[in-house]
Amino acid sequence: MSTTQLAPGDDGATTSGALGAGTGPASAPTYAEIQRSAEFADLRRRFRRFVFPLTALFLVWYFLYVLLAAFAPGFMGHELFGNINVGLLFGLGQFVSTFAITMIYARWAGRTFDPAAEALRARFEAGRPAETGRLAETGQPA
């Protein structure tokens, strides 16, 4: 087994050409440069606008289920037909909603988010960065 000595400040990563497949450190942008671009900030903003509301909605739904199970056992135990009660349907609804949210996110990401992220990556790898905007100048989003 051999070891490689790195220069101070060198993490051993390459940054030219395709990500992780180059030989020179100066030809491709760093993550920090991409992160400062207005296009990256917009991409992050679109991601948050989609994911945070869905996450909040699911958490409210989940905690409603848990709280009803803990504090309204009579309601959750109410039989609707046969041995099927409200609690069982709510529990199955948790699984259904989890799969539905996953499918909604996968569709959204495949149609909207991933193509935009790939376009940003391709632009930076080709040496054509987007405008950096206010974030690069002040450290604050525009």
C-alpha cells in the first residue's frame, strides 16, 4: 500500500473538465463559485418552495394521526365496516401519502429541477458561468 503526500491546502480533488475527472485545478469552477451564481440561488429557491410545503403538510398529517391515536382513542377505534376502524384507515393513509409524495417529488424533480441543475452544471463545466448577482458581492441572496 502506498501513500500520497499532499501539499498544504490540497484535498486531492481534481476540478477540471468533468467533475472529478481532470488534471488541473484552475480550469473548472469550484462549488463556491457555482453557489454564488444567481442561477444556483434560483435553483435552491425553487427546490425549497417545492419541498418545504410538502414536508410541512406531511408532518401535520403525521402528527394529527399520532395525536388522534393518543388523545382520541374512541374516534380512532370507531368501526366503519366490519373490523375496519378509523385508526386503521389513517394508518394506511400514512403509507399512501408517503408513496404519493415520493411520486410527486420524483416527477417534479425529473421534469423541472434535474434539467435545470444539469444545465447549470453543463454551463459551468463548459466555462460559461451564469451571472453571479448580489450573492457573490455581499454574501446575501438577491
